[in-house]
Amino acid sequence: MIAGGRPINYLRISVTDRCNFRCLYCVPSKKFSVIAHDRIARYEEILRIARLASDMGITKVRITGGEPFVRKGIFSFLERLCTIDGLRDISITTNGSQLNPQRIQTLREMGITRLNFSLDTLDPAGFKRITGRDRFNNVWNAVLAAHEAGMEPIKINAVALRGINDGEIPKLAGLTLKYPFHVRFIEYMPMGKSDVENGHQILTDEIREKIESAHGRLMPVPRDADDGPAKKFQLEGAPGVVGFITPISSHFCSECNRLRLTSRGTLRPCLLNDYEKDILGPLRAGASDTDLAEIIRAALVKKPKDHHLEAGKPDEIPVSHMTSIGG
């Protein structure tokens, strides 16, 4: 599939908007309602859309939430997803709190070898402040269990926030000196109504300066064909990789190869744009595979060439919060 001259081969699938964490930068600051169960796409419906997308050129799928492992039946769904011809790369983004060595081994046996963990701090107290939950040890043990099980590469995603976890940046980057992890620092994206403000935002140049002041020079790492938006570097002698995801300071829209399927059954061609196209409604109304394929193509026509999410421009901030989209 092509959108704006860009090949689209990557589908991010949110299976739920529910999460057992309440991260400062992710959920709305005020009380909000989760999506009613009858409005969430059923596994059979997601699988049908995934098969169609694969037939249309999607080769890479990432499962997201909310937190995907809080949804019942997730392992059976993943097992069926792994049987779809044409999907050569299936991975999962998780907070890790629901994983243990046995569950990780089950994923390995399905053929899922890549996990992205959301982990913004290595300090248990800081972890509780950011997530609202005292679960740091559960998450860190899951990261180590995935490492022991041979998951590769293990990616750790950290949203850098001034005054909240900026003091942890060198420590997180230092993990790459001991482990072959990919630690990626993500610039905060103001979306929805969270407890994080633009004053908490730290851009990549400052993040990089903090890392190099503590650990020495970061050396660029050549990109692979299937790399995502992260700009990759290594510290001298490190088995791991430090990455920077720069949606604010350096747009990577021209390289974006993603389409998102939300848990509500809408197609979202851009994370940072509120446009969505319903595919679940027509599917439930009896649309044919041909009809659904046309809906996918129509959504991609709306994929913008760039976004306009800039600090200090509140009128351009998407109103959707991250848990309703899938990250």
C-alpha cells in the first residue's frame, strides 16, 4: 500500500483501551470512561482486518493497548495472529506487569521474539509517581525474564519529562552498557488532557547532552531496512543501543510507514491527527472483503504529509488521549 508516496507496511493494533496503570502522560487528568465492551473490536474482527491488511501489503504488526495483557483471551488471539500468511514481524508493546517467565516462553513458542516495555524510571518511588502503581519490581523482573528467554531486541521506551524523571536519563541509558537493550527516549507529545504540561517537555538535544555528560560520546548506528523512527546511537563498548524518537524537534513524517487500528475499530492514519475512519461498523453491517479493503485505502488517502504538533500551539493538540489510540 502507498500513502503520499510512502509505502505502508506496518499496522499497529490496539486490542483494548484499558490499562492497569495510570501514567501521567498517557491518561486524562480528569475522570474518564473506558469504551463499552460491545464497542470494542472482537478478536475475530481484528483477525479479519489483519488478514486483509496482510493481503494488501502489511508485513509488520505491533499489538498495543492500553495494556494488551489485561484483555482476556489475548494469548489465544496472538496464537491465531501468528498464523496469518505474510506477517513476518509480530511484536507487542506492554508495561510488563502481567508477564512472567512462563507467559514469555509461551510468546516465544508462538514466534513472537520482540517486546517493547514502557519503563520511564528505574527508581521504584519514581515509578509509582509516574504510573500510579507500586509495581516496579514486577516490570523489571519481566524485562529480565524476557532477556533470559532470548527475546531480541528488547526495547525500553522512556518518555523524558522535566522535573519528573529527567534525573533518571543517564541511568536508563546506562542499561545499554550492561545489556543488549534498545533504550529509546521519546519526546513528550502533548495529547488529550493529561497531568503533564509543555513545561515538562525535554527535547532530544538536552536528553543527549545529559547522557554524554555521564557516559561519554554517543556514536551513530547505521539504520536497518526495517527500522522505525528512532535515531540510534551507541556508547563506547556498549552491547545495547540508545535511541531517540523525535516527534517534536525533528519530524519523521516523511518516513512514517504506519497505519493504526484502534480498539474501537477505527483506522487512524496518523497518531498526531484526530482523523479516524470507521471500519468496524461496516464490517458488522456485512461489508465484503472488497468493501473493507476500499475502506483501508480510503483511510490511507487521508494520511497527512506531516503534523503540526508544536509546543505552544494548543489548538493543534489532538484531543484523543493515548490509551484510546494505542500509541
